[in-house]
Amino acid sequence: MSRRPILRWLALTLLASLVACGDTHDASEPARRVVVVGAGLAGMTAALDLRAAGWDVVVLEARDRVGGRVHTLRDPFTGGLHAEAGGESIDDNHDAIQALAHRYALPLEQRTPNRLLTGAAYYQGARSTIVAFATRPGVLSSYDGFSTALLDLSTGMDPEHPESFPGAAALDQRSLADFLTEQALLPEAAFLTNVSERAIYASELSGISLLWAAQQARVVADVPDSASETMRIAGGNDLLPAAMAADLGAIVRLRSPVTRVSEGRGSVRVATSRDEVEAAFVVMAIPTPPMRQITFDPPLPDDLSAMVAQLQLGAAVKVISQYDQRFWDALSFSGFTISDLPFGIAWSSSDSYAGMSGMSGTSGLMTQFVTGSAAVDAAALDDATRIAQFQDQLDTVYPEGATHHANGAATIAWSHEPYTGGAYAVYAPGQLTRFWPALRAGTARIRFAGEYTETLAGYMESAVRSGHRIATEIGSPPR
């Protein structure tokens, strides 16, 4: 067997063993136990750290798989190709997830360097290189002006406490769209900004708090563009959560959606449809939409209750198409594409493993990343119609690829995923100053982890960092 089928077989075997062991009950004292709700990167990172600190840990996962929004697709693609339906890339400075990959001996593979410089821009019916488009008179300086102004706005901000920033409440009430309008960018620069910011947040700019955007700008202020989205995990990002789950073993209980969390003075009880677990703490490592299906008794404090009810996840859809030839190589393009068509952004899904053994010659994959209102519209379509419509859009940008479609194509609309409900969290105007302090504090027995709880939001790295942070806050169990 080649390396890739062996890894896939191992991951599936380990997950099957977790399902088989899912009803194992821990007989230890509740005072030394922590329940983690959610077996994504945040939940399992917290579980690993808490176990290492001496806690007895139970992880309850609603799905029949681990990983949450880290989900690698291998079917229906041929030739050993795979693509990421969820979390896609790792930055050079994403130290926490890189450390986990190293822990489990999972190699990282580099994505094509300078793929933006060799990418394509499609605007008002014409295709050019991104470099040619951005170097039109005044465009690049206008585009950079927006980023500079946003970063200047966050000068002096402590990203850990954005609510304490001078003028935070007023900034929080404004939207990123308001700020963009004030910059009076050239039309071409406004197009580039709109598409890129919408993709970053999976939201229309009118739904994004300006204070939150300023916080995010401050967090990555020292990260050069060349260090962004540089790596994936070789063989598929889902190999990391599979390895973490195998390490945790039978404490991970799949197909165990939580229905009730009852917080008492000295403990907390977490109920599923099958059983109930009592513990000293519960870590809620799931997004807000599935949290709304859980009864909290007593009800959460007002700000936390409002956070669960109102903090939404952005809308994102991926459409992944296989081609029998990487036609973009012949055109001297990297596959990265920015367009004014509904899909907005696309890239080569196979840009980090084209030279690996087992890959099929010249075939490759293209991922279209649809966000914001276009993703809402796309999610309303059935899969076949969605794939056909978005492939037509790619054919509009790249008519050279129209004759190279292979049979493999897949799509996912994250808003349809019942235990997720969207892409990643979006703090709308007015939400950050109210929700952030409450979210980070939690309650006496209930703590929150996940990408939306971190200063750097929306990344796999964010989830891992949150798991480490929560485990550190909980500390060691009583003797």
C-alpha cells in the first residue's frame, strides 16, 4: 500500500474504535473530572492538556467523526487527490498547530510560493494577472491605504481587551463597510478590498464590527503577507484530529450530542440522550449555533445567553472541481483567482502536493471559496446545481479549462452542517464589547473554547490556542 491509503486506513480504523468505545463510563470522582463538549481541534487540545495536568477527561462529540470544521474530502476525487472542505492553511507563525503536527509526526507541505503574484484577476469581463491589475495607476496605493488606515485605527490596542480600547463602544457600533466607504478607494481597489475582506470574515462587510476588524488587524500587524497560508498537513488536515483522537482513546465519545448542562454550586452535570456525566468543569468547545440546542440550567448570565443566541457564523460554501489537466500551469497561472463573479476567490487545492508520489500526473483540483451573501444564495441550491453553476463561472474566467473537467466534484455548504451552522464566527456591529469579556470569563463551572474565543479568530491555529488557554485557566485538579 502507498503511504496515503495507509494513513487513510489508519484514521478510519481509529475512528471506528472510538465509536465502539463511545459508551465507556469513567468511574473517577467528579471533582477531578472535566467534560469537553466538541471533538474539534479546540476541544481535543484542551482535553490533551487537561489529561496531562491530571484531570479525568470525557469528550462528547455529536458527530460520528472528530475534527469539526477540519474535514478533508477524498471522495469522489481520483488519482489520490484530496481537498480541504474546511480549515485549509497554516501560517508560518502558527506555532501551536505546528507543534501538534510535530508531536504526531505529521509532516507539513508547502503551498506554492508567490501564488498571488502569479494569480489571475477577473474584473468587468476581462482577465489579467493580479500583478497587472494591481499595478494599474493608483490601484495598489489605494488598496494599501485601506489596510494602513485600519491598522492605524488599532494603534495602542491590547487585542486581549479590545473592550478597553479608547472609543471602543463607538467603533464597535460601526461596520467595516462604513469604514471602507470613508476611504474613498479607487473602484479597482474597492473591488480587491471587498473580495478579500469578505473571504477573510465569511461575511459582507456591513455585518462586521469595525472594532473587531481593528482587533484582527492588530493581531497580525507583524505578519508579512509572504508568511500567510503557506502550509497544509501532508496527506490531509484531518490526519491531525484523527491522531489526537487516537491519543485520547476511549475518552472521546462520538454520536453524543449534549442536550443539557446543569451548573451547581460544586459541580456541573452534562447530559446527552444516552447518559449524564458529572464534573468539576465543562468546556464548551463548539460554535454558537449548535449550542442553541442545549438547555442551560440555570440559564447562562445575560451577556453569555445573548452571545449564544446572537453571535453568528459567517456563510461559506466550497465547490471543488477536478480537472484531467492542470490547465492553469500551461497558462503560467498558479490557480489563485480573484473575481467579481459570485465565487469571489478560488485556488488550486493541489498546490501543496503536486510533486508527491502517488499523485496522478497532470490532474488537479480547483477550490472556489464562496462567502457572504453569495454563499447564502449558493447554499440554497442543491449540490448538483451548485456545482454546475460555479463550474460555469470558472469556465468564464478560464475558458481554456472547459474541456478538462473530470468527473470528480464536491461541494459543502457549512450552514447546512447541523453541528456547525456556518464557517467561523463574525462579531457584528455592537457585539464585541458586550460579548468578548463575558465569553472569555465564562462562569464558575462553564468555560468556552473555539476559534471565536481567541484574539486571532477564524483559523485552525485559533482553535488550538483556545484549547491551550482554557486548560491553563482551569489548572490542575484538587489533590
